Amino acid sequence: MDRNDGCRELERQECLLLLATVPIGRIVHTRRALPAVLPVSFLLDGDDAVVLCTSAASELVRAVEGAVVAFEADEVDVAAHTGWSVVVTGPAMVVTDPAEHQRLARDGPRSWAPSPLEVFVRIEPALVTGRELGRGRTRHGADPRP
């Protein structure tokens, strides 16, 4: 980290701990050869995969199945000029194992737009990056530490 830029790179484990503290993130995928971003509710599963729930008929399922996607979540304090951002990049797959689907239906994330036929999408964390913003900066950008 450049001490004067107000950012600190986060280690993988720090990123995963932060992800577990927020309920909403954004999935980034390709739609008609262009980037598309959708807000989604999610859960960080026990194996550190990001899991989201959506309608089986959604365009999202068709767009991400088997594709490499990015998932971003953050938390920002506008007044304090602080926060963090984490990005998980990896392949997305619809959960097809009946036992896993049943477990996620019981304990997994809930869609904010419920559908009669919901599926779970698992994003395997091939790359996890993050940064903490504004730590150690004053309002005018100077680092008060020696």
C-alpha cells in the first residue's frame, strides 16, 4: 500500500471475513457481449464459495452457467470516507446436487424476488481481492501517522 493513497490491500482471509458481514453484493457477467451488473442477495458458504438464489427461468442463470464471473460486495461510510470492497472472481455453476440444493433451500440465501422454482448459483473463489479505503486519512487526504 502507498501510505498516501488511503488504501490497503486486504489478504484473502480478511476479504472472506468482510464478505460474511453483508447480505447484498453485485454479480458481474456478460450479457450480449457487454458487461452486466446485477445486485443480488448472497451467502458465503462453508467452503468460501459465494452462493446466490434466483429464479430458474431468469436470464441470469443462462448467462452465468459455466462462465467465469466476478462478484463484488462492499461497505462504505460516506461521512467518514472509509470502507472496503471485495471482489471474488471464478466460475459460476448452478447447484444440481439434490442434497446440496436441499441444504441451501433450508439454510442458504433467500431471493428478494421469490419464484416458484428457485435455483442456487455457486461462484467458486478462484481469485479473491479486496481493499480497505480511507484508513489513516484525514478529510484533506494527509496521513496523520508519522
